[in-house]
Amino acid sequence: MKKAKGRILLVEDDRNLGYIVKDFLEMSDYTVVHAEDGDSGLEAFKKGNFDLCLLDIMLPNKDGFRLSDDIRKLDSLVPVIFITSKTMTEDKLKGFRHGADDYITKPFSTEELVMRIEAILKRVDIAGLDSSQNLLAMGKYVFDYPEKKLIIGDKEIPLTNKQAELLRLLYLNRNKLLKRETALKTIWGEDDYFMGRSMDVHIAKLRKLLQDDPSIAITNIHGVGFKLEIQN
């Protein structure tokens, strides 16, 4: 019997679509728990240990955005993909603001969905640092990349997967220009408008998280990229 590639929470109120997606993911060697509304989806998440969440946006009781927010309060690291019939730019941007790692619009092919899932889980699994680089000194902060957190004094600040990956890439290129397209292709897997807006949201959040040390700055080089500047 094959080992499951990972556990996925699928929250989709369209029962037929839910069964189709669940069956295909299980044929692709994933373990899937299917819930049909936001409240039961949250309860299922509390009971399970999931590697990724697939959330419809238009759900009974609690929509996908609110569900994602509630899930993030319990686990800030688990990747989230929104699946929805919405195609408006504003909806996609709202999805990224609510912590989405990706966004797929109905109708979609199950093969494409699996490829997106595998790409996200692969990026999550790649640490990219050897054991001697697990704790990175950044001014007053210590960046614990494997544990996805910043430490300053006795305070620990959790990071999402995207924030940790982005901060690591900035750190590896500290005091040098990190091009936007390099960051997008390395972390998001592609360079497009929506991924770019998602990255900008994460950059803004990292600036806030690092604001307690004035010797650290993330500078925006307009239209080109970013520079993590750490004064010695």
C-alpha cells in the first residue's frame, strides 16, 4: 500500500464537485477529509493534522475567507488554496490578503489542481539551509527558519510559510538587490500580477514584524525588487 503524500482538508459545499475532487486526490495518493460548510470545515481542521487546505469561498455558515482566518489563528503555516467561481481581480486580491498560497477558478481540471498542490507542498518541504544555518542573526532578532519564527528577547513571532521563505531569500541576498521576478519564481513558482500583489502584502507584513530594530530595513527598489539592509 502506498504511503499518502499528505493530508488535505477540502471544504466544498457542492457535493458532486467535492466527491469528484476528493476521489481524484485520493487516486493521486492524498488522504482527504471533505466538509461541506465553513463550521464543519473548522471543526474538521481542529481534529486533524493537515498539510494543506482547499477552501471554497461561497460556503454556508462561514465563507472561505472567514474560515481561512480562523484556520490561520490555529496554524499560521498550513498552506491554503481557494477554489471558487469568482474571477474578479478584487476577489483574488482579497484571497491573498486572507492568507492564500494559491487561487484556482472553477471550472478547473483536476490535473491542474494536483500540480498546484504538489508545487506548494514541494516548496514547503524544501528547507534550503543546512543545520549550521538554522538560526540566523538579524540585528536584535534571531530568525529560526525551520520553526518559521522570529525571536527578539523573550518574544517569539510566528511566520507563515511564505513569510519565512521570503525572509530567508532576502537574508541570503542581504544588502544586495533581490529581483522581484527571482523571488516570485523561487517562492510562488511563477511571475504574474496576482502573485506579485501577494508578495507585496507579505513584504509589508515583514516590515511590521521587523520594526522593533531600526538597524533592519526592507527597501523597495521601485519596479525592480527589494533589498534587506542590515546595519553592522
